[in-house]
Amino acid sequence: MSYVGPDSDGFFDDADNNDDGPRRPRRFSGGPLTVTLAALVPTALAGWLIWQVTGGGPGEGEPAKTLPAASRSSTARQDSPTPSPSRSGDDGKKGHGSPSATPSASKPPASSAGPAGSGALKGKIIVIDPGHNPGNFRHTAEINRLVDIGTNRKECDTTGTSTNGGYTEAQFSLDVSRRLRTLLQQQGATVELTQNGDRAWGPCVDERARIGNKAHADAVISVHADGSAAGNRGFHVILPASVKAGAADTTAITAPSRALGERIAGNFVRATGSAPSNYIGDGTGLDVRRDLGGLNLSTVPKVFIECGNMRDPKDAALLTSGTWRQKAAQGMSDGIVSFLRG
């Protein structure tokens, strides 16, 4: 388990700091210090989680806070290397066939945008991007065409992944996004979805970014689930790297996007009880990428969240549960509220 609390700047080695992710804590040798740390870490960790959930967080330029490390699932072999997830699409996942019936899916509302109410987020604009589209698998020619993501050209979109039972990522992400929209509207926010099951396919990843930019969103979240190997478990939040190439320039949004991602990750742990990924992010629940068009082309604070691994049976049992999906939406909502309230 790695832990970095709010006042732990001295534990970092500046030589490890780079644009590809949060700085890593120094390693210390054994001895009396080890015994002392063993006694202090549980207390410090509990205090940090309370601090994180109640709105604490670093300012711009401060190091990321590390979440509790997830233990490897008992189904994974301990003596074999951990497989990396495929990164073929804009979120790194290939499709696994056509959709099956949706378990406990929410009914589609009339439109992708909803009215704002009164509450803590009154006057704030939030864009939710449900990953992929349930109809993408019927439009492979359209989604396979290449679009400019700044650093290179990439597929317009992909079909996403699915559980072994056939519940698709597109169905999951749309259901969670609708639940999240309701929660944010109850807080007074104006909320827009990039798609609401109201179009045959897409939108492409560059259009998804433009929707958030055009709305001048205060925060954007793209909702996904991963498709890695069985035994790989847990969630992770993807942050934009500092990119300046072609149409991409994320220099102004990397710091606020990291703050948004940290708040979401901390609250997601609390709301769902799920641990951070045991195969991406070194137990932090955070990953930094420069190959995603949805992040590269954004001009407003934006993150992706991979809520779990659909190809792992234990994670799949959570992802197909309507009760758990409501908790996932609550964790995202709490994180966004914490970020926007400062």
C-alpha cells in the first residue's frame, strides 16, 4: 500500500516528477522507522480519506494524493506478469460483440440536456460523456474512420468492451451517466450529455471534446468500464497529460483536471467501497495519458473514469448491479461537487 497525505511533500523525490503521472514516494529502508510507520499509516490513511471526502485537496502545483493500493485478486496468478489492457480505441478498448439485454437499465429521458435546479451547483455547467454508443457495432465503417486528436489520427470511436455475459460497456456507461445527471441536477447544475441513446452511432471522440468546449463546461467526465484480463480489478481515473501538438493544447487544463480527478477518485472509494485498480496507476487510482482524443482536444477540465474491469467476474458482478451503479454515480457526483465548490 502506498500513501501520500496532504502534508507529505517531504516524502517525494523531485527527480521522479514528470508529466506522465503523480510523483512517486521515496522508498525507505527497514529499522525503527519501519515500525513507527507501520503504526502510523492506518491512522494517517483514515484521516486522509476523511479529509479528501470532505473537500480537502491540493492546490495547483501540489503533489497528487495517493489512494489505498488495491490487492491483486485471488484469481490472478502471482508468478505471472500482469497483462496490460488493450489501447486500440480512444479509451483503449476493443469491442466484444453486440449488446444483450441491459440489467436494471434506467429509462431514457426525453433529451440529453436537463434543466438546472437550485442548490450548491446552481450556475455550474457539467458535461457527461457516456463512453461509446450502444449502436456503434452496427456502424463499423463510420466509427472506424480516422479523426485528428492533435498528437496523431485515431478511430472516430469504438464499440467498447462487455462482460462475459454480454452486458456492454456502452449500456453501462449510458445508465450510469443518466443516474449521475439526475444527482447533479438535484444540486442545481446544468447538465448536458454528449449522447443519450438518441443517435445511431458516435459521436466521434473529437466531437465529444467539442461538446464540452462549446458548453464552456466547468467540468467534464467521460464514463467508461475497462476490458482487461480476469484478475485485474478496481477503478482508475484517467487524467490528461500536458500535450501541445497540432490541435491539442492541454497546458491550461492539466492542473484543474488533476484536481477534479483526485476528488472523484477519493469519493468513488467512499461511495462504492471499490479499491483503486491493481493493474494501472500503482495503487493511486490515477493514470495519465496523452493518447486520448477526448482529453487532448479538451479546453475545459476533463477526466475519464474506468469504473471497473468488465472481463473480471467479480468486477462484472458489481458493474451489472443497479444498486452498485447508483453508488458509482453518487461517488462521481460527490467528487464533482467537491471540485466545483473548491
